[in-house]
Amino acid sequence: MKPSFTITPDQLPALLAFARVAAHGSFTSAARELEVSPSALSQTIRGLETRLGVRLLNRTTRRVGLTEAGAALLTRVEPALSEIDTAIGDLRQQRERPAGTLRITAPQVGVPALLEPHLADFLAAYPDICLDIHVDSSLNDLVTQGLDAGIRLGEKVQRDMVALPLGGAQRSVVVGAPAYFAQCGTPQHPRELQSHNCLRSRFSLGGATYRWEFCERGRWFEIGVEGSVICNDHSLLLRAATHGVGLVHTMEPLVRKQLAAGTLVSVLDAFLPPYDGFYLYYPSRAQLAPKLRVFADFLRARLNAPLQPVRASRSTTSR
């Protein structure tokens, strides 16, 4: 026979109170544990008995004992209450201990310098954390996509995010192989790129290709370039440039070794000054999960970023 009542969430405290009274055999002791008055606890139990339509406890001046119905109910609910208590305990432990899956989004151009060199040490220091890294150069909504944090250039971070600088200012370069310049010449101004083979990036399927950005007399401007290769894999474009296929507009840290070795050469440096760099960003300071807090602190220490996060307030239309 189905019961004529349904236990709702508001009845869970009453069931917990009932279990504690049964365990102590005393309203006074149970009330002390639950940090309520004995009279309030007694009223809670009476309300539960009224809702269930049965007496759960026999009360005398000396002791409190279970009725047959009360013993049967306790047998059924005690394992569930214990499971709830364990779950809450585990949650409290997670709050204090860095653990769990940390979901991060980062653009491909930022991964080699900001993440790759530090992954092994971070995971060794925090073995209970699993990093789920989504490499994607398109802008992601952290909340709707279930992401904990993201890494983006400062100009791309939404203003309502908490943003932590990573690595300071950045600088872009236009690079090509010596053999390419020997064959095609060296551009002296960005507008001369119209006559060069420019290897272009497309950040998302069907999206527009990246328009190359330059600065002249303090004003940033964009140039739409053309070329024989379009790809969302920036590393492939760099390899193609190294083989003399064409020019690539990239971030200087990604080609530092090639520039030092002479396999790539930069041009148009006068039109590419430093700009606002990368930020680790997340929605709110409130209840910051330990896994994210230690990740932010770790990157901050490794990349010599300022000690305090700041609210993102940069324009998304200029650099």
C-alpha cells in the first residue's frame, strides 16, 4: 500500500532531528548537538509525527524511546541520512583541498608559452586535480559551457569577469623564411603585404579569417591579407612559413627559437609595438574553488604576474 504522504525537502531537517533524538535517547542531548532548544526540537518532532500520522517516540520523564513505527522508520532512513552526511563531508573536504576536474579554455597561440611548460610541475604538485583544457581560439561563454576559467588576450576578456594578468605585455611579429624574402622581397610597410603570400588563421569553422593588426603613430589598424593557406592550426602555419611558403603574423614567444636560429626572420617590427597580454579570467571571486585558486596562484608565480587580480575593463574593439 502506498503511503498517503510524500517527504519533501523541508522534512529532511525533521528526519535528521528524529534520528539524533533516537541516537541520544534524549531531547536535551540532541538539542545540544543540533544547537537548538529542547522545546523547539520537541515541536519539530511533533510536527513530523503529525505529518506522518503515527507516533515515533515514547516520551517519559526519564527517557525517550522508539515506538515500533519509529524503529521501522529509523531503520529505513538512517542509511540515507548517513549517506547525506558523508556527501556533505566530502564536499567540505573538496572546499578545503584542491581536487576535481578543472575545465580551462585557451587559444592555441597562448598554450605553448603559458601552459605547456608548466603542466608537469602543476600536476605533480596537485595530483588530485585533472586539467580539462579546451584549446579554442573562438570566444567561449564560461558559464553556459561549464568552464571554470579561460585564458585570453586582455582586449577579449568581458568586462564583468575577474581577470588575472599572465606574463605581462605581449608582442606580435610578422615572420618568414630567409629563402622566401630572397625570392619575394622584404615588405617595408604593412600595405605592401598585399603583394605577398600571407598564411592566414581562421579561429572557427566558417568564421572570418584573422585580419592582421599593426600600429602606426599610436593608432592600431587592420589589414585584410591574402595567401595560399588558411588554417585553424597555428603550428602548421609556422611550419609552412619555416619551409618558405609565405609569411605569418604570430606572437613573438612562439617563434623566439626560430628567430634566434635564423630559420625565420621578422619584418615590419616598427609597426608592431607591445600590447596588453594574456589574462586568466573567471566569473566571480565569491566561493572560488580551491582547484582554481591554486591554478591561478601557480601560473601567477611562474609567469611573474602582479599579485592581485583586477576587474577586466579593457576595450574589446581596440588594441
